[in-house]
Amino acid sequence: MLLDGKVVVITGAGRGIGREEALLMGKLGAKVVVNDLGAHFDGTGASTGPAQEVVDEIKKSGGEAVANGDSVSDFKGAQRIIECAIDTFGKLTGVVNNAGILRDRMIFNMSEDDWDSVIAVHLKGTFNCTRHACVYWREQHKAGNVLNGRIINTASDSGLLGNPSQSNYGAAKAAIAAFSIIIDREMAKYGVSVNCIAPVARTRLTVDATPATAALMGQQVAEGEFDVFSPHNIAPLVAWLASDDAADAHGEVFRVGGGTVWAMQGWHSVGKVQQHAVWDPQELGKKLKAELAKGGTRKETMADVFAGGL
Ligand SMILES: NC(=O)c1ccc[n+]([C@@H]2O[C@H](COP(=O)([O-])OP(=O)(O)OC[C@H]3O[C@@H](n4cnc5c(N)ncnc54)[C@H](O)[C@@H]3O)[C@@H](O)[C@H]2O)c1
């Protein structure tokens, strides 16, 4: 099977997209550390229930899995998550940084705690698990044990395209995409690849926490019809990225939803004004307005994504 011999940590795997990733990767032969704090969608509270339920489900279908309830935002907790894989299954070959929360507010209503909590789970949590895994893979590589380490991070259209009321979340997600590209460049020489996904799926984050997408994604699908917004549709891409077959995928960012996978690219120049001298501000403004009016700088929005269909 695609993931025979693999040992993967999936954070936030008790529910939603992470749960589907854990179930599929367990089915494809990977041994899975199912991490989940069991928190409310705003990050408050904790329960070991969701992670253990996913472990039970993987075991019921013949796979191997273990639950872990540490928070990814805690540096030492993240170390325990990584050690849980090595202690239980003897090694680590992949990390899926998926855990997430939402605290949507317009900037003028956003509290310091709303900002800090979202950055802590998404951005710091991704750093924490990545950092501990990379220390391990570098040590193993130096000892001659090449494990083909794989990190799959989770960004969002909110960060790649920009979504009002999600400045905390979007800033963290854009940073996660950049972080993925940077760590891939640092770790490639140790046989590690880092890629990133921006999923689109029906979970409590898009139904309970976000009224704007609830109406679109929450609709029931008739029996036998392809369920475009099922979180199940995200897992195949992540399973492939965790496999040896994805050795050539480096620092990529993929949007994924329904049966569609988009290869995304970040900041790149789409026009320029230039002179070999210091600009006069007004003259520069005149030239820039003319350049922007050419229209090549129009930004894709989240509305465009849904209008294009999955
Ligand atoms: N659903 C979408 O359309 C969508 C779109 C873009 C990005 N994402 C991202 O996908 C990921 C999964 O989200 P989901 O939609 O499945 O939501 P979800 O709420 O169903 O799952 C997130 C899980 O993360 C866990 N979690 C929260 N804080 C944690 C912490 N500190 N440590 C460990 N676990 C923690 C929660 O308990 C929950 O089970 C998130 O990173 C989210 O931002 C989702």
C-alpha cells in the first residue's frame, strides 16, 4: 500500500479534515499518531474524546494508531507529540500540521487574546511540531538513517487571497505558506520535503464558525451524488504528499476541494515602473496609477474560487 512503513503525526485529527486524513492514511498502511486537544472551535476547552474515537476507528479497520491530547501551541507539548510517534512506533516519517481554531473579528473589535490565540495554534503550532520533527530527521540523516521526512502544512485561501474579519487567521495562514517554502529549502538536503495545502471543505470551521460559507457548504447532498464539500476529498492529496512517490514535490502550495487540486503560486511581480534615478513622489504616483490601470494586478478573491466551482 502507498504508506506501508510510514509513521505519521496528524495534528487536530479528532475532527474535520484531520480526521479524514488520519482514517485514509491508516487505511493506506501508515501508523498514525492522532493528535487532538479536543477544543471548541474558538480554542477553548479540551477533551481526549475526539482523538481516541479516531484511533478506535482506525484500529477497527485493521490499522495502527495512538491518541495524543497535547496542544500544538505548547512547545514542550509539541515535542511530546513527536516523541509519541517515535516511542510508540519506533520512528517518524511524516507530520501533517492541521490543528486549527477560529476567532473571526473585524480588526477594530479584535482583542489581543483573539489575535494571540489564533497565531499560537496555527503559526506557532506549525513551527513547534515542524521544529521538533526536523531536529529528529537531521540527527537521523547524520547517523545515516534517511527517512524521507514529509511535512504537510495547512494554509487557507483566507491567507493566500485575503478574507475580511480573519486578519489573525489569514496572517497566520499566509505565514504558514511562506514558512513551508522556507523550511523546504532548509531541509531538502536532509531528504525532507515540505508542502502546504489550502483546503475547502465542510467542517465546523466553515459551518458553525463562519455563517458566510455555512449556507453554501452546509447543504445536504442527494444520495449517490458527489459530495463536493466533504472533508474526505482533502485526504488523498495529503496521503500522496506523505508518500515516497511525492519526492519531487518541494515547497508547493496546493488549494484542494471537491475533485479539484490547484497548484498555487505566491507573490510575483505583475508589472513595474522603472527609472535609473530617484523618483519624484508625484511623478512616481502618476506612473504607478497608469501601471495599475492596465488591470494585470487584479487579485483573485474567495468569491472567484466558489464562482469557478470545485
Ligand atoms: N474547512 C475548511 O474549508 C478549511 C479551509 C481552509 C483551511 N482549513 C484548515 O484546515 C485545518 C482543519 O480544520 P477543520 O476545518 O477540519 O476544523 P475542525 O474544527 O473540524 O478541526 C480542527 C481540529 O483541531 C483541533 N485543535 C484545535 N486547537 C488545537 C491545539 N492547540 N492542539 C491540537 N489540536 C487542536 C480541534 O480540537 C479540532 O478537532 C485547520 O488548520 C483549518 O484552519 C480548513
